[in-house]
Amino acid sequence: MKVSLPDTDNRTRRLKILDVGPALPETVAFFSQVRSRLYIADLFEEQLLRAKHSSELDSEDGPDIEVFPTLGGYPAGEQFDICLFWDFFSLLDEKKLQIFNRALQPFIHDKTRAHAFSTQNHKRPISNLSYGIDNTGTLNERVRSNTTSPTHIHSLPKLKRCLPCLHISRSRLLADGRLEILMDANPG
């Protein structure tokens, strides 16, 4: 599969990359070729996804970062240049997306770029896949070992509303019906 990845060339400082999926050897090998630090979060295992209903999450009682303890483990002031969300957004309902947005916001800066997949078709849900970057234009896909999670369908306007810290800069429909989305930090 050909994908569009943010430019990793000609950097004078180390890129900081957040990969919300599991650590895959090809992704580690790919980013070891450029001056970078790769943060593997595997948010697919977070408490937020284990909660069956958004009503089980009481974000009013504590910081949103407590719902995402992996993000809370990063050093204060750490900010990512690239975020690889893969199909993570499709595993979150609207309330969980908003909680994730608030938890993510301190970790992005005005030049952060992000990549995600989504679906807008109830008949074609996102597959239970893990993604690894093979080269600048190719991803490897693997079936995740855990059970399939419910898929939430999000239109681009809903993603914009639920993730105001990110701006959708480009999207394209892939041959398999998934939507590939490139995002930048929202300046506003």
C-alpha cells in the first residue's frame, strides 16, 4: 500500500515521533535511518478502550491524561513532530475522541504533523490491523492479536469537531474504502 508520510529529510534536530500502535520492527528500522526518537505508545491497550461505554469515563473528576496513562508517562514539555494514529480514532466514540484530544494537546506544537486512517462506511469497518512503515511510501499491515474492537464511523466534520488540536490538511479515499488523513497542528 502506498501512503503519504510527513517529510523526514533535511532535519537539523531530532524528530520526535509518536506511534500509537505496537512496536513493529520495520517502523523502528525505518526511523533509525533518520535522526529521530520514536515513542511507542500502543494506545490500543489503554483504559479508554477497555471502557465499554463513555459513561464509564468520568473525566470531570481528574485530568484527561489519567485516562491515557501512557501519554502521562512522557517527560513534561515533550512535544511530538509526527503522530502516527493509524486507525486509532475509529476505536473511539465521540466523547472518547474529545478526551483524547485534551490529553494529546500538550504533546503537540505548531508544526506537528499526523497521519490516520478512518472509514465513513458502516458496511466497511476498519480492519483489526497493526501498521509498520517499510519505507517512505509503503506500509506493512498485520492482523492484531487481540480481539476486534467496535468501529466508530466518523465523518471529517466530526473529526474536526472532536479533535480541535488538529487540522485536517488532506484526505484521500484508498482503493479498499478506507480514508487516509493527513493532519497538521491547528494554529487556532
